[in-house]
Amino acid sequence: MKKIKFMLFLIILLTLSNIFVYGESSGDVYVIPIKGEINRATRNFVVGTIDGLNKKNVEAIILDIDTYGGLIDEAIMIKDAILETNIPTIAFVNNKAESAGVLITVAGENIVMAPNGTIGSAETIPNTEKVLSLWRAILRDTAQYRNRDSSIIEAMADRDIEIDGIIEKGKLLNLTSQEALEYGIADYISNDYKDILANFGFNNTNIVEKQEGFQMKLSKYISNPYISSILLTIAFVGLIVEIMTPGFGLGGTISIIGFGLYFGGNILAGNSHWTSLALFVTGLILLVIEGIVPGFGLPGISGIIFVLVGIVLAMNSFGVALLSMSVAIIITTIVTMVLFKLGFRSNLLNSIVLTARHEGKGGYIATDHNEEYLNKKGKTLSGLRPSGFVEIEGKKVDALSDEGYIPIDTLVEVVRIEGSKIFVRRV
């Protein structure tokens, strides 16, 4: 009986041991992609994913990196999340890690390069002494924390650094996979997850690949300079169509969607803050006020300035914003000219554009002949303060009050015509 009990005890002990060992060696390894531009959406995705994995029993994290860089502030937050986690991290340069991507790569506990991978070119924009000095310190601190050669990492950011046999002064350092391995920046070269994990002692693991969310994909797509130019063009054209057609319709809807995607995408991407949207909306409000008040003055000028400033600030680069704006304005101007040739006219534009023409001895006469409305009666469609809309014989026309404010749905009579202006009084 004692031998039987002893054998049972050994069997149970071995079973528990196998379960424990299997459980330790068969945990999940999560792959977090860091692709494209590093912006606010990238940071939210990576940091949020790491925070969630910190609460699970995770074997390791592979950071699948393929980026030309992006915003430094967002890269620093990603770096901090990588350094703070207790989960083993493997930075896998799956093609390229440039600019801010260098910091994220160096933050990894282990670094693996794809056979055709490159790492480097981490110079800041703008490249001022103050910004570059801070950036170098952050790179140096991270490299030293991971026991990497900090001088090589700093040479990727500062072209004034010279390293004998590696990089001469005046050039930024960029390393191939073989060079990164030779200089101790990389630990291994491979492009296979299973092979990478086996090299670092992670066997029988289940690989789980995280996917970028809709918000991240949308922000990256919309914040692309080419897409931003298209969205601005669509928004401006829609706005012109809406101004030139009565009521609120398709043009206004398209314009709202275009501007909404433009500002929303850039805000999500971290290229701008809500300030740019606030300036843009303020500009639109001023333009609406200008449309209500006769003539063209301070509200209209201020509105145009606020709208343009808001659009420019919505993008991370002034040069890119200026290019996108120029393309949008040129195309919108062409569309506006075509609409005018097709016979579309805008009451708002007519109020700020001279519509008189010269006809020989006849002198200057208005292109709009409104004498037909003289002494006719109608009803106000809006309050006249003093301008507004009046319906006369089933037609909606612009009118001016000749006696102060006239409320909506009031019977009025046309008392005089001055050029294109129609003056009315209450009946």
C-alpha cells in the first residue's frame, strides 16, 4: 500500500509539474503593429494595448515596426509604456524604423531586424539646437537603459556626430540589418515570428496579432496630404454650390462632411487640436453674419481669415497645409467660374461684387432689372433687419426695409427700386 501511495503521489506531482511547465511555455505572444505615421492615434492604440496586456498572463510582446516616423511627443509616450511594462518586449523592424521609430525600437528589450530592414535618420523637424539637444538626451537615456551603444543611436539624430569607421561628420547614420547586428544595435536577424520567439527562448507559444482599430486607420488615411487636399476641395466646392442654390441641400451636406472628415481626421491623428476647429467655426459664423448684413466689411474679412487660419492649423506641416489649401482654392475657383457660366448666381456674392455694366451712351445700368416689382405687394419670408427675403408673386427676392425692422410673415409693398436693391414698407 505504501508503494502504491508513493507511486500515486509521484504521478500527481509529475502531472502538476507538466501542467505548470506547459502553462508557462504556452502563453500568448501578442504582436502589436506600428505602421505608417506615428501620431496620436498610433499612441492611443499601442499604449492602450500594452496597458490591457499588463493585466493578462502574456509571454511576450512583439512590436512589428515599419514607419518613417512622426510626432516626437507621441513616440515618447509609446517608449514610456514599453519601458514600464514587465512583459518581455521584442522590437521587430519589419522593413524600416526611421525618425521617431528609432526611439520606439531602442525601447524594446530585444531588437530584431528583418533581412532587408533599416534603422536611422532620426533628425528632428525643426532642427533647432534646443529641440535636437532634448531629443538626443531622450535617445541616449533609452539606449543606455537597454545597454545599447548610445553614441550610435545619437548619430542617427545629429549629423554633427562622427564615429570612426561608422559615420563621418555631416551625415545622418542609417544602418542596414547586418550593420545593426554588427554594431550591437540588433540582437537577431529574421522575418519569421516563430523563429524570432524560438531564438529568445519562447517555445510552444500562441501568436495573437492585434489589429489597428477603425479610428486609427481612418485618421491615418484622412491625414494623408493628398487625401486632405481632396477633402478640402470637396468641402469648398460643396460650400460654393450651397451658396449659389436656394435653401439647404446637397452642396451644404457635402461641405459639412468634407470639412468634418478633414478636421476630425487631423485631430484624431494628433496633427492639431480643437483650437483649429474652433477658429474655423468662428470664421463661418462671421461669414454668415456678413451675409445677413448689407455690404462687405469687417465680419466678412475676419471670417475669411479665421477660416483660412483654422484650416492651416489643422495640419501638422505649414508647407503641406499651404499646398493643400492652394490646390483646393484653385479647383474651387474653376468650379465657381463654370457655375457662373451656367447661370448660377449667389445673393451673397452679388452683395459684394459690382454687377454694373456700361452700355454706350446709356451710362451704367444694373444687370438685375427689378423695376417690375415696383408698387407690388408681398410677404416677408424672414425678418428684415434691414435686409432679408420677401416673396412677391411666388418669387423669393432680396429686399431692404425702408422703415426699420419688419418681422416675418408681414404684408409689405415695394416702394422704390435703387439699382438691384428693392425697398419695402409695411402695408
